[in-house]
Amino acid sequence: MKVLLACEESQRVCIEFRRLGHEAYSCDILPCSGGHPEWHIQDDVTRHLQGWDMIIAFPPCTHLAVSGAMHFEKKRNDGRQKEAIEFFSLFLHLDCPRVAVENPVNIISGSYVQKWFPDLAEKYDLPRKPTQIIQPYYFGDPFEKKTCLWLKGLPELKATDIVDVPERVVFESGKSMPKWYADLWKLPSKERSEMRSKTFPGVAKAMAEQWGKIVI
């Protein structure tokens, strides 16, 4: 198959599809960090959405993830959130037979868009609940990160190697978060964002092995 990995600079999923013999390409405005620039399209992905058998998209979650709700008012006012909703929704309506869109728990699945952006809710038929929610520890990666998948023409991913739920850090407020995620806050903002956005190896392998078996 011809497979596009949209908004993927790490090339983790791209490389797994290549290992199985598929013609896969990553695409991002950033240069790739996966070591295969010959498989990378460094450009605005909206210019490269035609002619694929499958598109797996990882649109930025910075302005969409519910974990950043404290900043939503500012992002509504300056236009960043509206732009992010439109970009994400573009992938939900692709003219491609097989599409997967990946994101953490975000505002696309609830009533938020209807309340604050009713024009976008009507235009893109929102809210849209994810098809399934997975965790890295379902696929052998000892990390916790609730990940939503919106699927079209693709089966839900099946767990391949369930490992123990990793350690969480509990704060004085009573709230908690995965230890690996808490440790990221010790890093500079740019490096923290890059590490947080990379697909876990077990998840990448499962996507390629399970979705790559589809016969056209």
C-alpha cells in the first residue's frame, strides 16, 4: 500500500510500515528525526493528501487536549484553537478509504466545540467520539498515555502485549500523573513537547502489523 504518515517527524510508524514492504512516507513541516529523509516529505501536509491507500495522521494536540484547558480562553480569543480544530477536522473528512487520526483526549469528542465554535461544529459534524481508546501498555510499552483513535475503513487495534500499569506521581492536591510524564517537566519546553508527541514503539508496530495486512 501507499501509506502517508501525516504530521510525523519521528518516522516511527513510517519505518514499521516500510519494514513490511509498504511504500510509506512521513510528512511534517519539520525535518525528520527517524534517520530516513528519503522517506520524508518536509512540507505542509495539506498539499499531499491525494493518492494514498491509507493515511494515519497525528495532528498537533497543543490547542485541543483537555489537559490544557486552563489556557483555552486565551486560545479561543487569539484564533489558535479555531485553527487547530479546522486542521484536525480536515483529517476526519479525507477522501481516502482508510484513515486513522490519533490524539490524546481532546475537545473534538465533547460538547466544547458546539458551545464555543458552533459554526465549526456544524461545518465538520462535531462532536465526533473516537472509535477506540488505547494505552501504550496494551502493546508492551510500560507507559500510561490515554490515546484516542478516530478510524475510517480500519479495524480497531488489538492489544498485543499487556504489561503492568506504570507508576504514577501523586501531588499534594490529590491529583496524579504518570511518572514518565511528570519527569518530562524537568526538560526544556521544546524538548518536552517533542518527546511527548512521539508514538510509542509498540503502538507503531501494532499499527503497521495489523493495518498493514489489509488486502486492497
